[in-house]
Amino acid sequence: MNNNKKYRLYWSIWYFLFGVLLILMFNLELPYKTWIMGLLVIMALFEIMMLIYKFYK
């Protein structure tokens, strides 16, 4: 049960950060937009890798 709470908190933080970065990406100028887009891609790839790891574990 404790592990489930950690997992839910992790996803809440992840969605919050993803949303904030997505909003910032559309409101900032080009150099910052590129940096934030890179962070979003890294976050998405990390989540895909974690899901694949969980599936094959």
C-alpha cells in the first residue's frame, strides 16, 4: 500500500512538471523553447523506458 502512494505521488509530480513545461514552451522565446522541448522529450523517453522495464520485470 505504501508503494502505491509513492507511485501515485510520482505520477502527480510528473504530470505537474510536464504541464508546466508544456505551458512554458508556448510562452517563451526560441532558445528557452528548444531547451524545454528537449526536457519534455527526455521525460517522455524516460517514462517509456520505465514502462518497458516494468513490463518485462
